[in-house]
Amino acid sequence: MKNVVITGTSRGIGFELAKLFAENGHQVLAISRNTKPLSTIHHPNIKVISIDISKDDDIDKVVDFVKNDWKKVDILINNAGKLINKPFTELTSDDFLEVYKVNVFGVASLTKSMIPFLKKNSHVVTISSMGGIQGSMKFPGLAAYSSAKGAVITLSELLAEEYKEQQIAFNVLALGAVQTEMLQEAFPGFKAPVSAKEMANYIFNFALNDHQFYNGKVLQVSSTTP
């Protein structure tokens, strides 16, 4: 049984991941601003906390729970994401900051707060995007989102090096198109080849097992070319 912290669990991949880990006997701390979707399930293995990961005071709530109830974290999945789709000339500094607060700063803050509880053989998995991969196809309107997803890739590579002596693995999954609410918000009407549940199954197995084989790596998880 693992203690698993997952962000962005109100919908899509994060929601499916929380259910999957819980149904397989693991303890899940599900973090999102909207807790209603998972709370209505009433699964005994899921603890839901309403927080905004871009706010340090909210992250303290996660630390308090782990310190008092778990003592250690085996898996941290940084799944929460913020997307703003606007032409570059219409993006404001506040837009960039809003996206980076969740996709980069929030990831950094939560990960930093969990470091004392991550022991040998623990695994931090950060969900990025193919849009953050150098040389991949890029889409107009996603300057803030894709650049943030690129930043978090480099952050994870650095953390893998910094904590290799403690044997904490840090890896990134750069996802292609997945049929989620966020995708529909960005590209209305687009039909992705992979469902949120299918991708959750892949991430579930990767988070549990693949820290034995990867550290500081970015895996491109996409069924389309490029």
C-alpha cells in the first residue's frame, strides 16, 4: 500500500487517477479547488482537501495532513494544470503569471513541501505536455501554457540531480492529446485518440513501477505524430 498525493483531482486524468489508486488499495490525498466530484464517491481510501496550489498558505494544509496522518509520501503526482488560450499579443503579464503560478510555481512549492516526507524509492511524477517539448508541434494561442510546461520539465530534471543521493526519483510525462475538459476548453470540438481513463491507467502503472528504470527523464506519451 502506497501513500499517494495527487493534484488536480476534480476532473479528467486526476479524477480517474485518484479512483484508480484507491480502488487498488492505496491511500490517496486528492488535492483540488473543487472537492465535490471525489467527495461524492465516499471512498474510504481517498482524503480530499480543497486547496489552491498557487497559495503557500493552502499548501500548509497538505503538510499538516501528511505530518499528522501519514508521516511519509511514496508517490507525488503533479497533475494540476492551468491553460489560457489567447493570441500572444493579447496575453497579459497577469495571464502569464496565472498560468505559471499553477503549472510551475505551484508544482515547485508543493514538491518542496513534500521533500521531508519523500523517502528512499519514492517517485515524483509531473504531468507536462508535448507542447513543452523542444521540436514538437506547437499551437497558436498557447504561449503561456506551453512555455510553462517546458519550464516544469527542466525543473524536474534539476530535482532528479539534486536528490539522487536520497534516491527520490523525479520524472515527467509529456502528454499528447487526451480527451479531457481542459482539451475541449482549448480546442472545442477536437476529438483526442486517448480517454482520460486510458491515460490514467498508464500514469498509474508508471508512477508505481517505473522509478526503478527512470530518473530525471521526460517520456513523450503521445499516440500521434508529430
